[in-house]
Amino acid sequence: MLSSSIRKTGSLYTEKRIVTTYTKKLLVMRLTKKVLAMSAHPDDMEFEAGGTIAKFTKRGYKVHLLVLTNGKYMDMSGKEHSRVDLQTEGRRAAEILGTEEPIFFDNPVTNLRVTGEIVTQVDNIVDEIKPDIFISHHPFDSHQDHKAAAEIMFAVCRQGRVKNVLSGSTLPYRPNIFAYRPQFFVDISETIDTKIESIRAYKSQYEKFGGEKLIERMIDMAKTQGWAMGYEYAESFEVIRMDESILGD
């Protein structure tokens, strides 16, 4: 009887340990949020939400970057920028931010269109990743590709498929103050240096937009947005949809 009792007790202890371990794993899975950040161009999301993304990855969130165009374009001076250069820089920026490997679509820059095909492609990625948070551009951004990306976001996130949907804006394409009214601010005081480093990874774009002057403007904007909330630096977003799960642990 005694040995039988020991066996039962041991079995019960083992079962409890297995259940406890399983419960802990489920808890970790629940708290490990998944984020999909979708941009029109390789360098957009670093400007728009680089500090927020770095904060997410620092918390252990899995952040996936989706770029809707291939990065190849000709600037106003007639210089051609290859997709290889920009995608290489994009991968380096992703490493700095701590995200998953970026996904690049092969659509041409400045000619992004909202089609059933591209919506289906993004639909499939959402089905695969199952993001808790979706970030993309503002529909009133002045760049036509950003507008298209926002429309794609609205189409993909229909019927509550993603519980938390945020719309940000990117220098120098931010709409005027009457069109852009953020309600959600993220304290990036501890990650602004990571954001700056990720922007500098785009060497082919860095000087195009003013080099250090652009960084200074970005810092000034982060200070202004932070001041509104009592933070040193912040990034802001319009809330398209949000539920309490975004509050995390």
C-alpha cells in the first residue's frame, strides 16, 4: 500500500508539474504579442514608428516589417537607387530595431496601387502572422504611396481581424494639424537612440532628406509629442481600432 501511495503521489506531482509548465508556456505565449508594421517604402517605418518598434522588441514582442514596394526609384537629380541597396539597408535597420526579417513586395515606388491582388497578398500575411497590433500610414499623408498603403490597411483589417490598428505619419509627408489628430502616444525616451541609429542605416536616403538636419527635425518632433504627454520623447498615432489587449502586462 505504501509503495502504491508513493507511486500515486509521484504521478500526481508529475502531472501537476506538467500542467504548471504548460500553463506558464500559455501565459508566455499570451504576453508575447505580434506586431505587423506595414510601410510603403523601406525607410518609412523607421521614421514613423522606429522608437515604438524598438520598445516593442525590447519587451519581447515579435515585430514583422512588411514593405509594399521594392525600393527601386530614380530621384529628382536623375540618380537611380537600386532595390538591392535599399533592401540591404532595410535589413540592417531591422537588425538594429530587433525585428524579424523584413518582407519586401515587388511593386514599383511612386506607383503603388490598391488592387484585389495586393490586398489578398497582405491578407495572407495577416493570416500567417496573426498580429495583435497593426501599424501603417495615415490616409492623408501627402505621398501617394502612403495613401495607398493606408487604404490597403483598412481593407485588410476589416471586420475586427486585427484588434489594435494604429495609423502614424512620416516626415516629411505628415498632413496638416487638422488632418492628423493623434490619440495614442508612446514614450520612446529609452529607445530614441535606437530609432536614430536605424534611420542612419539608410545611407542612400540619409543625405537626400537633409542628413543631420533631418535627424534634428525628427528629434524636435519627438520632443514636441513627448511634451504633450509629459515624456522626454514620444511617437504619436491615430487610433483606428483598439482594445484593452494593447495595454499588455
